Amino acid sequence: MHRTQIYFEESLFEEIKKEANSLGISISAYIRDVLKRDLDRKKREPKKVELSRFAGLWKNRDITQKSLREKAWK
């Protein structure tokens, strides 16, 4: 296990401490659990694609149904 040091604002630390105490676990275990749940949730979420990257991709190209069919049957 890796050891690290984190600084929290006092009010946030008090909330963390209260929650850990209510669950009957250490502050460290609580922080690990919260981070693990957040990371697991992000892994399950579908990746968002920034569609603006593709804007103009087909600009100045003939992509009419007729032209596509002509190219497909060559």
C-alpha cells in the first residue's frame, strides 16, 4: 500500500471524520472507499465523445445518396 499525505480544509475534514466514525471505520479506510467507488463509477460510465472535433469533417465532399451509390457500385 502506498502512503501519502493530503491536506483538507478543516470543515471538510470534520465531515469526513464524522462519516467515518458513523460507519465505524478509520478515516483512511473511508477515504479509500469513497475514491474507489468514484473511480469504479467512472469506469462504468460510457465515454463522452466531443462531437465538435468532427465539425466540418465532410465539408466540400459530395456525400449525396446518388454519389455514394455510384462509388459503391464501381
